[in-house]
Amino acid sequence: MASDQASGASAKADAAHSGPARPLSRKTLFYYGLADMPIQMAGIPVAAFIPNYYGQDLGVSLGAVGTIWLLTRLFDAVSDPLIGWLSDRTQTRWGRRRVWMVAAVPILMLAVYKLFMPDPAAVSAGYLLGWLVALWVGWTMLFIPYYAWAAELSPDYNERTRITGWRSWIGMAANVVSKVVPVIAIYCCAFGGTEETLFLIGTMTLILLPVTVGLTVMKVPEGQDYLPTRIPLVRGLKLMWQNAPFKRLVLAFFINQLGSSISTALVVFYIRVVLQEDAMPIVFLLTYYLFNLSGIPLWIWFSGKVGKHRAWCIGLGLFATCQCGYLLLGPGDFIYMLPIGAATGFLGGSFWVLPNSMKADVIDVDTLNTGEDRAAWYFAVWSFTTKVGQSIGPWLALTLLAFVGYDPASQPEPTEGGLLGLKLLYVFGPACGFWLAALIAWNHPLTESRHREIRANLETVRGRSG
């Protein structure tokens, strides 16, 4: 009991803004990272399997699926900034982040159940639209306060990379486990396919959501020394637009997400149609995310040597180059897809850690300029940008796929032009996005030395106001 109290006191000291920054304990980092497990476990199936399942197996046209993805993300244009703004202004005895996370859990559980385990007779475009909106509302309520909380756990440039690294590694470990179970089911129980994969991952997500979020909010204390926000919503957004490092970072990340979402939306189509391997998408995703997981510690180390933005750009450029290898594959070549997936998975580890750590740094620029801690506002805009990229990407990919002649709802057998279009979209959609994002982020101005100056100025201002 005494040791638990000492641990809690230590974690509270970890989270404080004032005084010299100290590394967070591993216990605090572990419990903080747990809530990312259901986010990462469900995120990839929603992006990769749901469009394919509803479009190829449940009879919703690809054009409708793509449009629904776009419409639900446009809804986020209102919900994301609103929830971020409300989270920053929330004041309770339990803090301003944890209450939102707890409230999100039942909404997410119901939406995951309806989307991952639908009654085929009840499925329609309206069904998909309604439950996707519910999913994204719950997702926003969990994701924005949770990720904003990370920026408030430590003011240190490299410690923030450590925080996002732990969170990303734990979340990615859950992602890998969620792929291992369906693969075991395929080879040991002959239980495989898109519907079966969604059932297994949905069940694991429903179990993990209340357990992991509950442990995070109970075991990680939330700091109370923040500067409460009083800036009105519209004026606050204008001030955010004046934050030049944030604008460059969010543009590069938007294009990164656009490329990633095209890849994620098309990977199941590519494996099932181009390579003609119906049960193998989950095997590929397991390989990809296993190497993704193994790459995260290296990218944390490498960013400390060359800087966060340069490490991220190197990962982007090499990933785009490796992606071109898929042009060479055809029916029966799934085995050759795996080494390319392993390489891109390892390189993609940089996407999970570094931009999120950089995001926490650019918030300090705003805090210095406004005198308020508005982390959730920034994470709301970041989340909205991410979601727009993740909606435009699938919408663009699926719309172009239908345009070039591939739409299984109306034409079960793809044409030669449809197959070629699918392959070109899967290769060059992500590759072009990653190369462009690397060019934008290469000269990001907020280096470690510049961030140290900002933190020193911020501590001086806090000392004067105190």
C-alpha cells in the first residue's frame, strides 16, 4: 500500500510542468499506454476490412462505401474541434481528460459490435453510415483527450518521444496479437476469411476496451497545474493558424495519412483480387505489424541522433521506394509480398512515434504565445486532419477503382483494366504521398535546440506568473 502511494506521488511529480523535467517511471508509461490497445486493435480492421467486407461481401456498392467514409469524416469537422474545446474546458475532481475517456467506452463498444458483427439482412448504406458516425463520435471522445494527455505528462523534447514510443509499442503489440489470433484460427481450426477475422478482432476489442481504459484512468494520475483555456473557439483557431511549425507538421502528416489510408483501403483488395489469395490478408497484416512493432525502438533511438523530423522523412522516403516492389507481383506471388511487407512495416514504425511526439512540441509554441494549455484543441485539429486524410484516401481509391472498371457489387469478375488500375493505385497512391510528405517535413523548424529555448522561455513566464 505504501509503495502504491509512493508510486502515485512519483507519477504526479512526473506529470508536473514546473521544475526540471524527470523521466516518467516505467510503471506510469505502461499504464498510460494500455488505453491505446483497443484503439490500435480496431483501427486497422475498420480501415482495411470494413470497406472490403461491406463492398465485396454484403452488397453495398464501392461508390457508396467511399462516399459514406467521406461523409462521416466531414461530420468530424464539427465533432473533433468541439470535443477538444470542451475537454480543455472540463474541470472535475478527476481531471479534464479521464472523464471523457470513460464516457467513450460504452459508445465504442456498441458501435464496434454493430459494425464488426452485423446481421447481413439488416445491412444497407444507411446502416453503415449510422454506425460509422457512432464509432467516430466514441473514437473522438477517447482519442483526443487521451492523446492530449500525453503532451501534459512531460515538457521534455526527448521524453515525449519516449512517451509516444511506449504508447505506440503497447498499442502495436495489441495490433499484432489481434492478427495472430485469426492466423492461428486459419491454420489450426480452418476458421478464416473476412467475416471470421472481423468477428475475432471485434470480440477482442470489446473485451479490451473497458479493461485497458479503466486501468489507464485509475493508475495514471492527471496533472492539475495546467493553465485553463478561456480563449473563444473561433479566435483560438485563428491563433492556431499562426503557429507556423504546426501548419507545416500537420500538412506533412495529412499527406502521410492520405497515402497510408489509400494503402490500407486497397491492401485486402490487392491480395484477394491481384494475388488471388482470399484468406491471406490477415497473414500479410500480421507480418507488416510485427515488423512495425520491432521498428519502433529503433526509430526512437534514431530520432535522438538525427532529429525527429529527419528520422521521419527517411522512413517515409524508404517506405515509398519499397512500395514500388508490389508492381512486380501477380497471381500466386503472395509469398514474395511478405518480405516487402516486412520492410515497409519496419520503416512504417516511424509513422507511429515521431509525428505524434513532434505534435506535443509545437503545442509549446502556442502555450508560450497564448499563455494557455490548449493541448486538446491541437489534438482535435490533428485528429480531424487525420480523419480527413483517412476518409479522402479510401473515397478517392474506391471511387477510382470503380471508375477503372472494378466494382464487385455489379461485376463480380474484374476486367483486365480493373486489375491494372487496382495495382497502380495500391502502389503509387501511397508512394507519391510519402515522398511528398518527406519533402514538406524535411526542413521542419522546431529542432531540439529550438524547442529547448521555447521551454526555457515558457518556464520563465510560468515562474513570473507563479
